[in-house]
Amino acid sequence: MYIFLWILIFLSTFLFMEFMAWFTHKYVMHGFLWSLHKDHHKKDHDSWFERNDVFFIFYAVVSIVFFLLWKYTSFWAGLPLGLGIFAYGLSYFLVHDIFIHQRFKLFRNTNNWYAKGVRRAHKMHHKHLGKKDGECFGMLFVPFKYFRK
């Protein structure tokens, strides 16, 4: 029974993180913490690292806290929660930082309809260099208008 609950919590957490990514991006990154996110839209530095990377660190810490709660307390749900947040973060890093922004030169020649749609949607978001007017969406739920042949 526990394995079913763990899988359910893991999958629910992973999907909830898609909402959190959208919410954080729209209301935090393009809101009161724009000062940390703006270098992601307009490079004003020569470093490979961005101030925007603080958001990855924040969610990594949240994931680690759940792992520690699972290990050192009786909070058994900490493991699937921590794994769900970690799995989403890893997926987001692979799609956003590696596939879309090419921070590592991998997946450069991926050419299917979904990949093209994700890249097109993200490009439209980055067309706006300022805090306002940038359409925000998650990694999995990209508006269908960006998927065309």
C-alpha cells in the first residue's frame, strides 16, 4: 500500500511543480524578484552563471529539506515529495537550460513537433526583455498555438 501512496505522491508532486514553476515565474520572477531574473532575459554579464540560478538553488533546498525530514523524522512522505521536486527540477534543467538555452551543447538537432513548439513558445517569451508582457507557461503545458508544422 505504501508503494502506491509513494508513487501517487511523487507523480502529484511532479505535476504540482509545473504549477509552481508557472506561478513562480509569473508572480515572483517577473514580479518582486525581477532583479534576480532579468539577467536571464538580457545578459548583462560575462559569467556562465546567472543571478536567475538562485531559483534552482531555492527549489533544491526545498527538496533536500524533504529528504532530511524523511531520513531523520517519521515523515515518510518526505521521500516521494523530495523525489518529485528533484525529478521536476532535473527535467526542467534538461529542457530549459540544456535543450532550449543550450548552456551545454546537447540536443541541438532535435527536430520533432513538440520540441519545436517548446522552443518557439520560449522564444516568444524571451522576445520581451522587460518585466511586463512576457507570457508565462510551464515546461509541460505549453499553449497549443506554438505547435505547428
